[in-house]
Amino acid sequence: MDGQMKKGVLEMCVLFEISKREVYGYELLKTIGGLFPEIDRSTVYGVLRRLNADGKTESRKGSVSGGPPRKYYRITEKGQAALRNSIREWHLLRNAAAQLGIPE
Amino acid sequence: MDRKTYLKKLAGELRKTCTENQVKDILSDYSEFFDSGTAEGKSEERLCREFGPPEQAARELTDRNETPAKRRGMRFADITCAALTVLAAAAFAAWEKPVLQNGGPVEFLPALLFPLLIQAVFSLRMAIGVPAHAGYRHVPRVQAAFFVLMAAAAAVICYEIVHLVRIADEVTQGGSTFCRFLYVFAPWGIAASLLLASVSEVLFFLYAAHGHPKARWMFFSDTAVFTLFLNLTGALSNIDFNTYNGSAVLASSILYAVLPSFAAAILLLLLQKISASRRKTHGRSDEKGRTGNVRPV
């Protein structure tokens, strides 16, 4: 997949996954990495890091009983708005492609 | 590749562009991923493969659009810093003669020259684009050592001041009241500006090491204080107290101390403005080139 498109879709997927519930870094890398096997997990981590830097997600240190400390991520108000925006754009793109007759 | 090698390689790549804090943060996240992955029964080898090559990972985590501009701005700062350092070293050499020959307790010129030269070399290396070198990380540490020596020098100067005040009457015999005042005041000014320079130097490098935008302003104050220091030093070593009258001393001290300080500060601000506006246009052209957000870290 090419750079810009990949980044956009990847960002939407990461944000959507975090919007469902609070997740920790490795779990998220595994879920998204499993969906996009050709993408390095470092790329997913880069997307996550940038979302956090932009204030679309926030992180906290936490741990399950007995486990090692983990960084948990959850979505912010700003992230919710950005996610709604990306989903809308995604639908527009899909509709445009479907109208041309590009098969699903 | 095992975990240790991977993290080491990644750190090496990241240090080319990120601050030490960012590198630490990223490495701690990767350690957490390795811990979780190993707990799941995956081998380190496999986890490294999943993360992708460290060089590639570092590129994904690095700000590709802003880094070159940032580095250009730093290059200007580094060249100025190197030039100032050489000037400071020269000033110490000029200053030691008239002041310390009156009975200085310590020959601290060589001691100060050493860190100054280290700083000049580091600044020049950074200026010609060697920040990729691992030695870059040690610059703040060298600065800390430099600060300690500067503070020590200021302490010695304070001792000298007591001495100078004692002999002021004798040395300025035949000179005006103002000459005596200047002879007493200038060393205090030197000591104070040296102390201020030390403090702002340390703040500058602490801010710079942590990638704080305030570093730019600390650099200005640093430069201004250094200029003041150099000029007071120059004024003190150039005055012949027996031939100069009060107004000539006043005029020359303004000429030597005040005007160049202002000129240097204004010049620096102008250069900074130019490089800032250049960075802005550079950033905008990048903005157009990208549709998605390609600005990690």
C-alpha cells in the first residue's frame, strides 16, 4: 500500500480500535498488525505515537495484577471528532469508487 | 536479531534526530512490547521481524518534514556558539594580563581554555553536520563541566575584586573619580556577567537537551551576557588610567561595552527572524506535499 493512503487508513483503524475500549500498546499492535500483515508493527506504533502527540489519544501507566507495567491508551474528545471525520471521508471515498464501478 | 541488538540499533538511529527524552520514551515502549510478546511465548527473533528493521522503524518514528529545517537553524546557532567560544578564550587571554598580574591566586586561564576548546570543537562538529555522531549526546555533559569551571572562575574573580578594590586608589592615582569607579565596577560586572553566562549556559543546554523551544531564547541571553562580559573585559584591559580623563573613559566604555552588545543582540534577533520565516515557508511547502499526517514523535 502506498504511503499517504496507508497512513490515513491506518490512523482511522487505530483510532477506531482505541475508541472501542482502553487498550495497551502491544495488544493494539497485535490487532492492527494482524489485519495488515504487510505493515511493520513499528509503523503502527508510529501512528499511535503521533495520535498521542496530537492529543487525539491519551495514555496512562497501569498494570494488571502481578503483570509488568503497561501503557494504556484511550481516545479523547479531539480523537472522537477526528475519528468521525475520517469515517465520513472514508465513506465518501468508498461511494465515489463504487459509483465508478470499482468492485468492492 | 535479539532484543538487545534491536534496541541498541534503534536507539542509534533515533539519536540522529530525536532528543534524549524522546529516545528514552520510545525505547521504554519497545521494551514493554518485547516483554508482552515474550510473555505470549513469541521468540525475540520473531518480535524483531514483526517490528521491522530498526532503520525503517526509526524513520517511521522520526519527523521527516521538520528535521532538516530544525537542523539548519541549529547550524547557525552552532557556528555562532563556536565563534563566541573562541572569542571568550581570547578574552580570557587578554584579561588575565592586566588583572591577574596584580597578584592572582590561580592561573586559571589554561583550565578554562580546555572546556572552551572542547565546546568550540563540539559546536563546529555540529555545525558541519556531525550530529549523527553519538558524541552529540555528551555535549550537555561537557557543558555541565564547563559551567562548574565557569562558576569556579567567578569565585576566583570575586577574590580578585576584593584585591582590586583594595589597590584601586593606588592604581588609579591621578585619574578621575570615574576612573576609580570604573576600576572598581568593571571587575564586579565581569564576575556578575560570568555567573549569569554560566547559569544561562546551563539552562540553555538543559532546555536544548530536552528539545524545549525555550532553548532559542536562552541562547540569546547567553550571547548577550557573553558579549557584555567580553566588552567589560576589553574596556578594563584597554584603559590607561593615567592618560584618560573621565569623559574619554565614559565614551570608550560606551563604545566598547554598550554598542557592540546591542548590535550583537539586534543582529542575532534579525538572523533568528530570517531563519524563522525561512522555516515557515519551508514548513508550508511541506504541508502542501502531504495529505495525511506524517508527523510522528
